[in-house]
Amino acid sequence: MKVTVASRNPKSSKFPITLELPGTAETLHTADINKALAAKFPVYYPERQRLTTSDKKPLDAGKTLQELGIDESTPIYFKDLGPQIGWRTVFLIEYAGPLFIHPIFYYGSKLIYGANMTHSPMQTWTYYLVMLHFLKRELETAFVHRFSHGTMPFRNVFKNSAHYWLLSGVNLAFWVYGPWFSQGRNAAVRNDVWLFGSIAVWAWAEISNLITHVTLRNLRPPGTRVRAIPYGYGFDLVSCPNYLFEFIAWTAICFLTTSWSAFLFNIVATGQMYVWAVKKHKNYRKEFKEYPRNRKAMFPFIA
């Protein structure tokens, strides 16, 4: 079967081209075109390609050309997505930042703040909670998460990492571990209810977040992009309880530290998670007619 591939870039000197594929529309899949293009132009490996119809509708890699309504007279359009990097790799890089930055500020107080100081219980507990949070994130990325997309544009790693390395890394560490919150300062005083209450809420939220991640993982068989309706702990109220519990965990740290830097990070992170939650919520409702109508996107009974 012959397939004509044109470029979305009118200045491209490589396209259009005609590929001869062994098979018919009934047996060939979009993935076969991806592989043929990569063989013709090795720089355009499959993850770097975006194939669409003339109306810019993406071609599902798992469907046959017949299912997509494509024959030898149908033009296919190619877009170069640029250099790609794996989602798992990006996540590992993002979360490594705070794990590297927080110890520098916590143990290097004399060098950074120019004074010897004894950390208050609030500072010590915050340090351990933040380190445990991002260690959990790294372990989930390595052993729990199953990604629906294999890669993202390489340039995104800088934007994504800045959020964690700067806001929850340098910003949070500098202001929380400073001498103004050290042992003996009024700003560092926390009674037991305040201190251990915040820790208890944080622990519950982190464990709950892990439970929802495991639930999502079990919905998708290894090596597939299968989507299904999640049920169970947290999902009876909202579509994205993992984001809800993430918000609660960081809110506990906000009240533990009372630092504006923690509130800033939580506000920015929650805003982004809410945008993602609304998008996922709409996709669930669009894809599954039987999707529970009483669920909200991220905040129970609200939104």
C-alpha cells in the first residue's frame, strides 16, 4: 500500500514523500507509518512524530488505517515534535532537585546564613517531611506510575523542573531553615497539638495519595494505554483524589511552618493540579457515558 505523507511545515524540503508499506489498509496500523518514517528519516523517531489527517485529528497508533478511514488517496500530515525525553526520566529529574537542595540549606546554615544555629523541632520535622515526600515521589515514579504517553518535548524538562527546584526547593528551604525559625525564636514555637497534628494530617494525606496512585496503576495493564473508570478510596467523591491529597499534605506543611514560601508553593501547585483535574474530569465524562455524575474534579462537593 502506498501512503503519502506531507509536512505541516510548508518550508520542509523533505516532504511530501510516498511510503510503500507491505500490507493493506485492513492490516496496517498508524504505528507502521511511524516506523517507516523513522526508517526513512532516523532523526524522526516514532516518539518525535505527530501524524494527523487534514483536519488535524491525531491518528491512533493502535488502529488500522481502515478503521481511521485512510486509503491511498488520503494525505497524512506529519509534524516534528522536536527532541523527546521520557516522562519517567523527567519526573525523576524534577523530584531529585528538592532532595538535593534541602540538605544543603538544612546542614549548611552557617555557610548560607552566616550564623551558627540550632534547628527548632518545626524545622527538623519540616525537613524530614519534605525529604520523605520527594523520596516517595521518586519511588512511585520508578515502581508505581504507568504513563499514558512515553515522552514529552525535551525543552519541557527545564520548565517542569523549575517548579520543583525553585519553588519547593530553594524558595522553601531558604525561608524555612533560616535563623528566624531557629530554636529559641518566638516564630518557631509550636505546641504539641500544632506540631504533631500537622504531622498526622500530612502522613494521612501522603498514604492516601499513594493508595490512589496504586488504584490508577492497577487500571492500566503494563505496556498499554488502556483507560477505565477508577473507583474506590477517594474516587467516589472526585475524579482526581491524588491531587486532593497532595493539596492536603502541603497544606499541613503550610500550617506547620507558617512560612509564606510554603503557602506560595502550595497555591501555585494547587492551581496547576486543579487545571489538570478539570481536564481529566472532562475527558472521563466525555469518554465514559456511565461516568458517575456526582463526582467533582478535585474538591469534594465544590469543584
